[in-house]
Amino acid sequence: MRISWISTMTRTSISQSRADDLPVAILGTSGFAATHVRALKKIPGVRIVGVYSRTLVRARQFADAHAIARATDQLEPLLDDPELRAVVIVTEPERHVELAWRALEANKDFLIEKPLGIDFGQAERLVAKAQAANRVGSVVSQLRFDPILQRMHHRVQALRTSQAPMLASVSVMMPRDQNYYAKGDGWRGVSGSVILNQAVHWVDLLNWFFGEPQRIHAVSTITRPFLHCPDQCAAVLHYPHPVTVTLISGTFSQGRFPPQLTIHHPEGCLDYQELRGPPPPKNWRERLGRKLAGQRVWGEVEVDAFERMMADFIDAVRMRHPPAVSLEDGLSALKVALAIQNARG
């Protein structure tokens, strides 16, 4: 169920709302928090008024690096600030639901870095509370804002309407060594499984394309002795209409490989990497040659999907309408990801 919104704002007040500053705070100083800050600073009218960390030194270092006036290790005074409108939660996943809950209690809107949480029951209660409070809540899902994937989504919906059978494959492989899993307090090695921490974006994308799967066959395994969560998974997802998808993901590879998404249907094939075009050339001569030859490169067919997602959330906060990615979407992705993660063959 999506949130039902009732707005009493007039056209004049809506226009004024667009022009007003929007004070936002960052909760967490993880490595990806800087990406959120850079995206927010590109949106007119957004002011980052504070940053919170459980460690005051880290909060101050982050604030100094990003020219943020307020740094604190005290959450309540920050959330109780009547000026503050929204928060962006960029902590370890174990704290996502807790911090979002406290933001709700302070009547703040919130964006959560993926995944929504690590416990489905807790996440489900959070979604229900947000619905009851009529707050704007969203989960980072930037793939939905990739223009290439949006085109693929449009085509897939037409194929689903025609009941065309489809077979799809997704591959998400990337290098994550022992140093990566040991960063911070080591949470990635305990709860940062490959399906929750890396492939969950693609789980959400599959939900967007096909709906929730009806059946899941999966194997998730730990391949390295320093880990306590799966770093390899393989799943077969069965959807109606009829659609079957294979998903493989791992963090044990030595090199980084572009994510692969291929969808076969009776009329042909949709291939994500092919539609993106060749990767950016490494030197200006090759870039010029491709341009003169009329060849597409990634930079010419792709905008920054993350920034588009962030702008959508901010617009939802300002205009009091549902964001493109709802908390229910995040809950659905978490449900499927946990089913894959907990499978052992």
C-alpha cells in the first residue's frame, strides 16, 4: 500500500515552498556519506545544517571536510531542532531502522541508504509507522533513475502486458578484500553480505521490472575465512507472466566488472551494457575519434542517476508527495534479498 497524501497548500504556497531553503542533516559519516553531501549541494535551496556521528571527532572531521557548520554526537538535540526538515541516514545497516524511527518521532522526513534494514520485522514496523505519520520516507535506489534502465523498464512492461515469456540474467561481481570488510567496526564482515550490501540494488530493480518473485531457489555461501556473512550468491527467481531470472553476485573477484543485465524475449534481447554503449575512452584522441565517427559513449547516454534520485527525494519533501522510490519498495527488496541470503541450497 502506498501512502495517501492530502495537500491543502495553494499554488502560491507551493511556489513559495520551492523557493524556500530546505535544511537537511546527515546521520552517519561512512565513506558513502560524502557522495550524499555532494549530491545535496547540487540541489538549489538545500542547506546541510548538521552532521551526526556517535564519535564527535569523526563528526567534526566530516563537517570540516564538507563545510558543514554543525557537528555533533548528540542525536536528540539535532533532531529536535525545529528548523530541520529532513535527514539522510548513512550509517551501518543495523542502525538504519533505529535512526529512521527516531527521525519519525521528531517529525522529520528521511532517506535511508540501502538496505532499508537487516531485520524484516523491524523494517515492516517502520514502514507502517511512516504511513501512519504521513512522512516522506525513501530508500536509496538509484538504478531506477538510470535513463537506460528506464527505457528497458518501459519495454518490459509492454512485454508483460502481452504475456510474453522472458528469461533474464543479472551478474554483479566486484572486488572486496579483507581490508574493506575490516573498516570501521567491522560490520561489513558480519552483516554486509553481498546480497544486502552490493546486489540489493539489482534485487530492487528486478522487483521494479517484474514484481516480487513467486518462488526463489538460491544458494548463498561464505568463501573466505575472515567473513561471517555470504560473499557469494546464486539465485533463480520465478515471476508470473512467465518470467525467470538468474542472479549471481560475489565480492571475491580480483577485478571490477561492469554489472550485466540481459533480458531475452520472443522478439529479441535487451542488453544493458550494449544499450549503454562503449565505456569512456581513456585518452582524448580516442574520445575525439569516437565523436567524429558518431559513436555513443557512456557519458553521452547516461546522467548521474544518484543525483536524480536525491533530487526526487528533496522534491517529495518540499511538495509533500510520495517519492519515486517508496519505503514499501525498500521493504520488498529487503524481503527478497533476505530470502536469497538465508538460503543454503
